[in-house]
Amino acid sequence: MGRAAAASGGAEGARWWLPWLGLCFWAAGAAAAAARGADNGEALPESISSAPSTLPHFIDEPGDAYIIKSNPIALRCKARPAMQIFFKCNGEWVHQNEHISEESLDESSGLKVREVFINVTRQQVEDFHGPEDYWCQCVAWSHLGTSKSRKASVRIAYLRKNFEQDPQGREVPIEGMIVLHCRPPEGVPAAEVEWLKNEEPIKSEQDENIDTRADHNLIIRQARLSDSGNYTCMATNVVAKRRSLSATVVVYVNGGWSSWTEWSACSARCGRGWQKRSRTCTNPAPLNGGAFCEGMSVQKVTCTSLCPVDGSWEVWSEWSVCSPECEHLRIRECTAPPPRNGGKFCEGLSQESENCTDGLCILDKKPLHEIKPQSIENASDIALYSGLGAAVVAVAVLVIGVTLYRRSQSDYGVDVIDSSALTGNSLLLNPSMQPDLTVSRTYSGPICLQDPLDKELMTESSLFNPLSDIKVKVQSSFMVSLGVSERPDYHGKNHSGTFPHGNNRGFSTVHPRSKTPYLQNLSSLPTRTELRTTGVFGHLGGRLVMPNTGVSLLIPHGAIPEEKSWEIYMSINQGEPSLQSDGSEVLLSPEVTCGPPDMMVTTPFALTIPHCADVSSEHWNIHLKKRTQQGTWEEVMSVEDESTSCYCLLDPFACHVLLDSFGTYALTGEPITDCAVKQLKVAVFGCMSCNSLDYNLRVYCVDNTPCAFQEVVSDERHQGGQLLEEPKLLHFKGNTFSLQISVLDIPPFLWRIKPFTACQEVPFSRVWCSNWQPLHCAFSLERYTPTTTQLSCKICIRQLKGHEQILQVQTSILESERETITFFAQEDSTFPAQTGPRAFKIPYSIRQRICATFDTPNAKGKDWQMLAQKNSINRNLSYFATQSSPSAVILNLWEARHQHDGDLDSLACALEEIGRTHTKLSNITESQLDETDFNYSRQNGL
């Protein structure tokens, strides 16, 4: 037994020296052949005499391979020059008999080329149990030594049958977003995914509306009718193909009303009746199960028609005297009553004539009743037409008089339909509900209120219970502002935030002669060491604000588990930036750190970072970057990219980021064109120098972020500087042109400046990349006499072939007479940390109802998408689709964007436009608001 084991061990151990033994025999044979050739006086073969003095070079190295089913795979290796090549697998030499070797000569170089093959079977791979995959490597020999090839791994290929996630069918409205998820089966190598529609491959590169790059998912940005069909996820690798279950996608079209027809004629010819008009649900017609139009297809209104009055004859007049023609006349008028409102005129003759001699009057020897001369007939016709004309004129005058009299006696005019309608005071504001026109209403004045602050329109009972206690005030400009009965007192103040939302956002544009008690001056600003803030937050969430920097952090309700609390901090790097610019990339924001880094949140938090870029996707490519634990920076995403890991919303002066992990973040920008613009804030400070006759002016050009300007203010405070003019914005283009700063219009007989120092030029690169140390130029002015106490001049800051700004300096150099230029809104630093419901503009109960309403899927699609679009969130909607409550994340983003103004008007308008709310207007007193807020706080343990 022991000998067998020893023999076996010896056999295995002998495998390593077999290649060396082969080399020894080859070397000995070569030496003997050389000796024989020398003795015989024969020259060595050219191939031998030109043997290279280099190590072997691999022409072909073995590549990674997969064993399919039970078929062995061949590994190939080719080197030049090479005397021998052997394979080593898993650290052991492969037996010489298992090698297939081919030898050739390279005609161009005359070097020997050797190629070797080995086969690896499935059994060999399965029998190997090691810390890594089965691998093989080539070793080639030449005169100078050996060379080793790369290691080639050999794995058994497989593909499981069942998908980890099959796509699910869905119904979406036209132009809505379709997201089909697919997770292929586990396999080696990893399976590639292909999407099929109705058994035909989908070519996303030919259709910009379709994206299949996001983690095997299929995203159709705007659904079309042609996108309806059966979708299948196909997973393929070298072993097999697997098909997922088919998902049926139906793109439906909700019905839309056509235009109303004209009103019909009044149904009653006399008295009160009806008028109606109709419309059809054909614009467009419902398709693929889309909802039918909401509202009435027929509208009716009451109408009143004046009843026609037929004319009636008055009694006949007396007979006239007998005429020479032996006739007399009598007449009558159609005035008892006259015809009115389209009534019929009297029937019959208006005059009569007859013989007044009982036939005894003779004309031309004939009785008058037998003779009707032409003259008598003409006279009769003239009388008839004259009477008719007089009657028509009389009737017309009578009708006009009656009409004018009735109008003068009416209080409501001719458009009064029903006086009972004046008792109603309801007005339907929801545009999705059709007005009830079965009851007539008449309004004697316009609907728009003359005093929108003191009057409110009242709707009828709420038609939409989940949002029944949202209050809407209709103003004369038809704007709708949202207020809530559970709003706390703190939200009754309209905070302007860290900076005003105007052109110069880092300071308040207040004239020195109209000072505001809500602003603070230079001496009360925090020092550099105070650019850090902390707060303790729990399950109710809250908001952390860095005073006067534009940086804030929003922790949503429920992001921290119950019965837990964290001390969260936030700071801004004021030293040299650790993010070094790479090429043309520049830093556009401060480096903001929030932590602790090991804290995990269940809902994305919102981080607001100010930036100094003039936002335009045509000129900038802006990136969000994060610092790793090793101190390097890595890109999280581009602002314009589609991503499901985080979301960036770029506003004109700040970027709002939804994140899942804490760390250090910053914004960088890569200019695409020379028209890329950085916004610089230019300001001028002044102070007396050691020499009592000298006065120093310092002009700063810093990035237009509140924190950058705060550093300038902090430095100037220590130097005794005073802000002389309200700062202004300068648009600095990336066109490589420098910046010029000059002092103009100095009073010639009061002040003087050193020659050739009135204009200074700053290179482009220093302005474009000035993120750390504030860039400034200093000017020294000298008074001619100590009695000069007033200074007036202009500071011109301009970029060559670019923008220009003028700072008008008019100040007193004496502190007792100097007027203070104020800046920075105070309330931003009053509440650095807010916790619980008072940190949010929307009360939690109302927020829950909004989420329950818009998160719930129905036959019409995901309503949260409409909520996002109405709030100007139009891209990367796939990020919200991955959240458990998309509406909650959208509202968190709304809270971050409106932290300063609390503009609930925009949210109310968005809800009204969607048509999912029927807002109830009610008069709620301040005491009711306070009581409701107190009850809410008590229920939440506050």
C-alpha cells in the first residue's frame, strides 16, 4: 500500500520535470549536430546560426473559454521564437502526450514558430475544487529563457430556466411612460437581453422613443397607439435561449368632447320653454378601453318667449256724408289691440263704401248700383292704401314705445331669465365637472372680485373627499392659491429664504435710504468657523439649513425609522477644494458634506446646492460628483442623464438632488461652447488706510453663490471694510478673454489715484477657475485735504468682448456719516434646524391624501406622472417609477424647491389642472387653523 502510494506520488511528481527532460534531449541533439557539422567542415543551417537572442513572443495566447454541455474545448497557444511550449493548468504541468504541437518557419524573419493545442474536458473542470476558476497558462522556451502567457479561465457554461423577474402587462394612456422590468435567469456567461414585440426584435437604436439600456428594462418615453402589443424578454448566452412570459401592453385613449352645437330655438312659442345644445365624445373617441368622457352630453337652459298678440279691429266709424257719386264711407283701425310680438294683422277691409240713395242716384241714365265708373274705383283704391299705411305707422310707434317703457322699468335688463336664480351663490370651479344648466342663474355683474384679499367664492359640497379640506381663494387675476385648515402658525409667514428670488439672489436689493428691519448688516455675520450646522432628527423628519449660504437638507417624514433619532450635520468646505479641475472642467458649487455617512434612509432625502452657472443644456454639461472614502472624486450622474439611482433638478440658481446616501457632493461643469457663462457677483468695499489721507477700494469678483460672497464679507469684516454699493451680477463667458477693472470719474480736485493704476486686467484662467480664494483688485485713492469726506466714482468691471457692469460709489469715508448697505435676509439664519411638521409647507394629513390619490393606479394610468409634469418635472420619470410612493418623492422635491416662498399657489393650480380635485372653499378663521394644528401636533406626540 505504501509503495503504491509512493509510486503514485512519484508519477505525479515526475510531471513537472518532463518539459525539462525534453529540453535537455533537444539541447544535446543540437550540440551534437553542431559538432558534426564543424568536424566535417560543413556550415550550420541558416536557421540555427541565426537563432534569436530574444525571449519568446506570444503571437496567440489562450483565451477564456466555456464548456458547453459535455463538449471539450481546445486551448491554443502560438509563440515565436520558441523551442518548446507546454501548458500549465491550475499550477500543474500538462502531460506531454496531451499536447498537439505544430512547427513552422516565419518566412519574413526566419524565426521558428511553434503552435500547441490541448483539450480540456468537463470532467477536469468539475473535479477541480479551488479558490478560483479552472485556469491554464502557456510557457514557452527559447535560448534566453521562458515567457508566460496570460491565464485563461475555463468555466462550465449554463443558463437557468426561470427568469428572476418577468415583465408585467399594463395599461397606459397615450403619451404616458411605459416601463417594463426584466431580470434574466442566472447563467455563465451572463445572459444578454433582447426585447421582442409581437415576436419581432425591437431595435432601439432606430427609435429614439425606446430605451433598453437601463438594467435590461424596456422604457418607452411617450406611448403611442402603435406601441400596443405583446412584449417578451429574451435572454441568450452560449448555452441556450430563454423566453420570459409575455406582457401585454395596451395604450388607450381617453375620450374627449367635441365642440358644443349651437343652441336650439326655444321650445315654447309663447311663455317659458327650453333651449338645448349637445356634444359628442368623439374628439377623440375612446379607444382600447379608454374612459368615456365625463360630464353631460346635452345641456338645457330655460328661455322665455313673448307671446304673440293678434290684432283686432276697432268698431266702425260713422258713415261719411253722401258724396256726389252717391256713396258714403266708413273706416276702422286694427288697434283693439294692435298686433304685437309677431301676431297676425287684422283680417278684412279697413273701410267700406255703399250707395247712399238706395239706388236712386242716376249716372248716364243708369242706376248707380248698376254702374261702376273707373273714377269711382280709383278713388276707392287710394283710400284703402292710405288707411293701411297710417295703420302700419301707428302700430310701429306703439311697439317701440312699449318696449322702451318695459326696459326702463326692469332692474335686471333684457337678459333676466329667472329671478329665483338670484338666491343661489355657488360657483363651480372644477373644470372637469360640467355646469348644471338645468336651473337658470343670472348674475348682474362680473364674476371677478374687485377685492381679492377680502372676498372668497364658495363652492358647493365637496365632490372629491380625499382633498375635501383644501381651501382655494380666487383672486381678480384668476390665480388659485392653496391653503390648508391644518396649516401651522409658522407657515403663515412668507419667508424669502437665504436670498431673494431675483437677479441678484445673494443679497437684498434695498436702497440705503429705505432700510428694512428684517435685514442685518455686515457686523452680525458668522465667521468662517461657523459654516457648519447640526440637528437631531427622528421619524417625523425636518429641514437643516446652512445660514446665508443657499445650502439646505430636507429629511422627509418616515425616512428615519420609528423610535430612532440621528444627529445629522452639514458643512461647507471653505479651504482649498479637494476636487481638482480636470481639463476644461470647472467647479460650479461649494463642496457640501452631510452625514453621518453610515446613516441609512428609507426614503430619498433632498439636498439643495447653489451653483453659479447660467443654466443652458446647449452650452454646459453639468455633473454631480461625490468624494469617495479614499479622497478621490467619482461622477454620480450627469444632470441631463436618465438614472434610477438619484435625481437632479437644476433650477437657475440651485440644484436639488434626491439621494439615498450621505457624503460630500459638488457640481462641476464642462463648457460645450464659448457661450457657456458663469455668473459672477461683483462688489466693492472700502476702508481707511493707515495714512489718514488714503482710502482703499477693493473690488471682488466671486462665483454667484451665497456662501462664496459670505467668505468675502467675513474677510472684509476683519479688515474693517464697508460695502459701498449693492453687488451686481456679471455674465462671464468662457471665450478666453480677460477681465478689466477700472476706476472712473474720480473728482479731479478732491481725489487722485496713482498714474497707470486706474485700470487693472485679470487673466481669463484666474477668473474662470477662481473657486477657492476670492478674486479682488485693490485701488488706493488719496485726498488732497483732510476736509474731503465724500467720495463719488464709478467702478467698471467688463470682460473683453463680453458683459459689463458699473458700480456707482457714493459714500462718506467717515463711519459716523456712512450709510449701511444691507444684505442677506435674516430669517434664513433664524431657524437653522426645523423638525417635525413645522418644517414642511404641506401638513402631513393633506400630504397623505394627495399620495393616496395619485399613487393609486387605475385604468387611466399613473396619475403621479401628471402631477410631476404639472410641477415642471418632465424628464427621468423612471426614477420616480422605482419609488414605493412616487407622489411622496415628488412632493419632497416640491418642498425643497419652495422652501423659501412656500408657494402653495403652484401646487393648487397643478391639482386643479389635473382635474382630480374638487376644491372646497370655506371661510376658516385663524383660530380654527390654530386649533387644527394643535390637534395634529398633539396626535403626533409633539
